Amino acid sequence: MPSKYDMSGSLFKNEEKNKEGANPNWADYKGSITINGVEYWLSGWMKIGQNTGKKFMSLSVKEKERGFKPKPKQADAIKDDLPW
């Protein structure tokens, strides 16, 4: 059964972007959204149109990792190649 929050999400101001040493390319806003039961990270950047001079928000969506599997250690990878 789909969640009552399906097909919705939230964006919050990225307070980390204003701290010293922060990457200026970080999103101005960040949050999450759920679409058809799948959770995604949502990022937004405030921009000014080159032709219009009007403000707009550019968005990016990235699926949240499910079943995170850490990469094998280098020693484990080498051990797997041994014939015994």
C-alpha cells in the first residue's frame, strides 16, 4: 500500500553552504521526495536566467541507495583471486 506521502517531498535551505570552507557548487536547497514508493534525494539551486534575468530554481533528483554494500577491502579482492 502506498504511503500517504507518496508523490510528495520537501526542500530545506542548505545551511552548510554558507559555512567557511564549503563548496560554492553545493545545492542552495536539499531534501527528499518519494515517487511511486521510491525515495530520492532532491537538490535545488537558485539561478538567474541569462536571457530573461529572472530568478528560477534548477532541480536535481538522485535515487537514495538501497541495500548499501561497502566495497571489498583490497586484501579481500586479492584473496578471492587465489586458486586455493
